[in-house]
Amino acid sequence: MKLETHAVTKRYGAHAALDGASFATGDSARVIALLGPSGGGKSTLLRVLGCLLVPDEGHVSIDARTLPHDEDGALTERRGNGFVFQGYNLFPHLTALQNITLPLKEVHGMSESEAAQRALELLHRLGLESHEHKRPSQLSGGQQQRAAIARALAPKPRLLLLDEPTSALDPVMTGEVLDVIRELAEAGQSIILATHEISFARKVADWVVFLAAGKVQESSSAAQFFTKPQTELAQQYLEGLSKYR
Amino acid sequence: MLLVLVSAAAYALFASVHYRWNWSGVWKYRQQFGIGWLTTLGISLAAMLMSVLFGFVLMLGRRARWEPVRMFSGAVVEIVRGSPLLVQLLVGYYIVANALRIDMPLLVGLLLLGAFHAAYLAEIFRGAVESIGASQLEAARAVGFDRQQTYRFVIIPQALRRALPGTTGQLVSLLKDSSLLSVIGIEELVQKVKIMNSASYTALEGYVPLALAYLVVTLPLSHLARRLEGRFAYET
């Protein structure tokens, strides 16, 4: 897919989380990594790309189709996407299984049995068999995040958006979750991933958008970004992150 | 166990005061007492249902997107909560209902009582709803829920548990506040006891069964609420 933004601005009060961010990917980008220092606008850009937020100014287009700015249009668009958050954000009053089946039934019109079948298939694929009937509080962080990924994948989204999916996890659980994301990427899923795991991004991403201070500093193919970053900021960022690993 | 201890202590206290009990005078009025109890119970249950429904609507009103609705709901809550129930009953019945030619003290009484407690419940509900974190609301948007589905599947099930303890307390208050309805001529339990005391020349005998008659309702209510809380219990 070709992802493009034109002067996207999103303000929270006086603070502009995105300040005229513009970039365009190549025509066949499939796994796009949003990189950059914290507070640089990665999470906000991810939400704008997924129609979870509507920008104050500017617009986004995917394969030359401009994303809607009205609430109804954005809702329809969101229903075609899957989201995974840093804090998992599962519904705590529902079991892992119900977290997946409820949106399938209520939003995507599946029957109870279809939804349960799809949910179980995913839970098993992500290594959560025997945890279906547990509430989120009874699962480890890594298990919760895998359940959240299952919830996001269940309606077969065109686009899977992940916002720092491993930032709240310890190294072992981070490994579990990254394995899952890598398998998805290899299986052909379109993904936008905001992350600090640059060695992981280097393995799976084919395009990198580097953000700092609400602006896109660099947008280039992953091969180019990781071997020859164009801006000084990106060079410093990569050096800083790879110092101890 | 606690109940036995409290009863024993109460008995000892009552025994140490030299009051000559005259239970036979009161016993004659047991039927009136029963009628009063049923009146209190009937009005209170109806007012409870009404207060929960109306309180829910007021809470939604205070969170409405359209500003006039928010302002109106806010004003209703502040005025009803900020003025005495006694005044609301007197004005509501003798002025408003009279002007509208509504001569049904029971109906007017339960509406006013229900509305009074609805204002408090609206704020208990609002506190519970607004305690649901932004990340839950974002998750609801992310899975594609619209506003109504977000309330139904995410906000209300989680807010219910948080609102339960406060709601139970409010409903117990409502039951006891029903005694004020005597000012608009409703012979509920307290009024019956007052009549009984003056008719049988007793002072306190009616009030002990009165307290018990309230406890018979409020204790099971609290118990039910605790069981419900247990059923909705989950770690967040």
C-alpha cells in the first residue's frame, strides 16, 4: 500500500503533538515502522493513520483514497482496522474469549458460534489455549498482549496498527509478542508499528517513518534508513539505541 | 452474632432506665401498624425504581453532547439536591399538584420522593461512569463500537460495580425519608406509630417495632447489594 500524509497537525491545547507532518511511502510498503524519540508524535500519528483520531489540519490518504474527517466516516474506517496498545486495553470485565467475540458479534454481525470459532482459532494460534475463560487480570502481561492482538486480528483487518506493543513487557514476554508480530508480518498482514525495538523493526519493516518534535524527519525504505540515515537526528537516535545491544 | 450482642446491649440499656412499658396498648393497633408498614414499603419500592431510572436519565443528561441538555440536567440536580425534601413535598403537593388539580397524595408523594433521590443517584452514577479510564474508551473506539455500544458493553457493566455501594446507601436513605410523606397526609409507618402512641397514651412502645420494621427491609437490601458486588467482582 502507499501511505501518504499532507501537513497533518494535531493539537492538545497549546501543544502540537503533530506539527505539519508530511510523508509518503513507496507504492508497495506493507510493514511500516514509526520510529523516533518519546514525545515525538509516533502514537498520535499512528492514531491518525488508523482513524482513531481526526487531525485538526491536513489529511491522510491510503492508496490515493483520502481518509474521512467526520465521526461516522471515521467509525466505518476504524472498523476495517485492528489496534493494539501499549497497555493492552482489554476489557477487564470480560474473559479473553469474550473480549474477542463481543466486537465480532456486535460490530461485524457474526453469530455467536461463528465468533467463538474465529476467536478460539486465533487464541490457539497465539498460544493461549486453556486461557480462553480467564479474565485479563488472571493473565500475564505477555498473554494479555497476545489476547489483545487476537482481538485486533479477529475481524481480519486490512491494517493492523500497533502502538509500542512491548513497552510494558519484560524481555521474555517482549520476545513472545514480537514472535507473534513477526509471524503476522511474514504471513502478509499489512502493519503499522510504533516501536522503540529498532532491531526488531530492522528485521520486519520495509518502510520507516522517523518522527521527532511532531514532524516527519525522514521517510525512507527500511534498508536505506538503517544503513544510511539521512538526518543527523536519526543517526543520533540509532546510535543511542544500539549502544547497549 | 452481632445482632444478638446488639439486642442484649439494647435490652440491658432499656432495663436500666425505669420506664414502665405498656405493650398491650400498642398491640391493639397491630393491624394499623401493618397497614402503615405496607404503605411505606409500597411507596418506597416504587420510588426506588423511579429514582434509579430517573437518576440514570439525569446522569446521561449531564453527559449529553448538547449543552442546553447538560445545563438543564445540572440545574435539576443542584436544585433538588440543594433544598430540603420537606419543602419540596409541601410545595410540590399543596402548590404544584393542587394547581394542576391532582388529588392523589400517594402518587405525588412517590414521584417527589423518587425525584429527590434520583438527583443524588445521578451523581453517584456519574462518578462511576466518569471513573472508567480513557484507555477503556479508546479501546471501545478501536474495536469499532459507536457511542451507544460503548455505553452498553464497556461503560455500564464496569460502572455498575462501582456505583453499587453508593446506590445501596441511597436506597436505604430513601426508605427512611419516606417517613416525611406524612406532611402531605399519607399515613405511612411513622405516622401510624405517632397516631398509635397518642391513642394508647404510650410514648416509646411504638418506636421499637418501628425501628425493627425498617431493619427488616434495609438489612436484606444491604445483603443483596453485597452479593451483587461479589458477583460483579473482578480485578482491574
